Amino acid sequence: MSKALLLLHGFLTCTDDWDELLPRLQPLYDEVVLFKQPGHERKGEKTHYNDFTEQAVFEALDKQIEYLKKYDSVDVAGHSMGGGAAVYVCAKLDNVRKAILYAPAFKYPRADILLKYNDYLKKIDKLRRACADEELLGVLDRRVEVISEANASALDIFFKRLLPNWSLRNIFTFAKIMRTASEYLPKVKCPLCVMWGDLDEFIPYVGMKYVIEQVSSKEIYFLRYPDADHAIMYLGDVETVITDTLCYLQNGELLNIATERGAARMCYKIVKGEAGSKYVTVTYDERGVDKNGGTKAFCTKRTETYMDGGSKYFASLSGHDGMNEIN
């Protein structure tokens, strides 16, 4: 049975976004296709965005869709704006098996990130001061180090690579692409996994909520990483994201993945009822550090069923900080 993987990068970046994941993904497929958004060049190459238009993007995607029809099955993964492209492909390509959206950019910008970032570091510092366990203290120290390094790298990428190309033309093109892609969300029916970091500089949580509510997929995983920023696949605790990605694409159960003691991770498995049914079942797994002293691992797991189409669940989740219970 032939199978392929399509990888779609984000706005003002390029296919090098997948450099960390690519060596681990290639052995799983007959072909891994790296889709380059029109006008986007790899890091170190001379950038130009003359070819970056809404029409050019969707025409290139249509050609890619035609090419991938030859495979028995196709998995699709997209980051940020590439998440919008992935939705378009999943809606139009009949042989899609699974899809992963990394921080899909359907809602933006995020105005509260500086407060969230500073607040999160303060909470971890509070835990560190209360922690009497040397092993766990070491984990917390590493978490702070990883977060700080990822943030510094993200700022460097923003000022050196993104900001110089942050023209009104490019921004408007991006907005039009995502607006068009949002129209295809209800047509996505394949199993779906959405990954997002609470420290994402650009995309707020409401964007994840919007995707989960809009798609027609009956099985959805939502993975939430309190330590992660927007460049979730190549900055920060990349190994955790890679582990979850490989597990999902190889039909593993994401709810059963054990995390390093003190590491923070939330996983939601959402199962929607058949068309016309109102039930939504949510299995929730959260791991991190006990907030009452920080001397033991914190883990909670529960399953709840909602008969209102998930309205109550989504309302309660949107108010959940994602950092209060696993810090």
C-alpha cells in the first residue's frame, strides 16, 4: 500500500521549518513532499515574494493535490499558514488518512503574549523555590532554560527573517489565504491532530477552539504544550513534539504517552457523534508538576460526555489557562 506525507510550511518561512522532523518522518513513507509556498525561499537564500499571491498559492496546491492522487493514502501536516493550506488539501483530496495542524493561523494576532510569558516564568520560579526534590528541581531548571533559549531564538528569527518582509502586501495576501482556507474547515472529515503552545507569539488559543469546532472530523486530538511557542516543530522541547507526531502518524494512542517527570503536557481526545447527533466525548490527560509544593508529578485523566454538541466543553476550555494546574 503506497503512502505519502505532504508538509506545508508557514508565512514568510520555508521548507527548512521541517528540518528537525524530516529525518524521523521519511522512513515512514514512500515519499515525503515538501511544499514550498510561492515566493518563499529557504533560510540563507535571497528572499522575494513577487510570486506570493492567493491565486498562486491555491493553484500550486491544486497541482500538488493532483500529484498525490496516485497514492493509496496521504498524511498531511501544516504549520501556521501551512495549516490553512493543509485544511484546503484535506477538504479536496479523497485519500487523506490523517492530518496534523501545528499552531494553525486561523485567528490572529495574539496581544497578551508578553504578559503570559512573564507570568508563566514567575509561576515556574515559584515552584522552584518551593521544591525540595533535587531531581524535580533539575527538571524545572531545564524547562526555564529551554523556554528562554526558544524565546531568544524566536525573537532572532522574527527580527532577521520575518520583520524585513512584513509588508502590507504580504500580510493582506496571508489574510486572504486564511480566510479562503477557513471556508474549507467544515469539509475536513479525516482524523485530525491539532498542536499548540501556550507561549505562541502569534496565534491565540481561540484559534484552536475555532478549528476544533468547525471541522467535521469525528476524532480530534488537541495537544497543548505550556512551554512551547509558535515555532513548535523546531524551537524549544522539539523532542516531545516529534514523539507525539510519530505516535499519531503510526496509529499510537497519544493519551498513553508517558512524559518526563515534571514535564508539562495536555492531551485532549475529542470524539464527535454521527451527523445530527449532539454528543461529544472528551478524554483529558494532563501531566506536569504538583502546584502544591512541587514535590511530586501531577497527572489527571478523565472522560466526559456532552449532549449539547460540546458547547459546554468548549466554553469551559476557553477559560482554562493551561498553566494554572500543571505548573
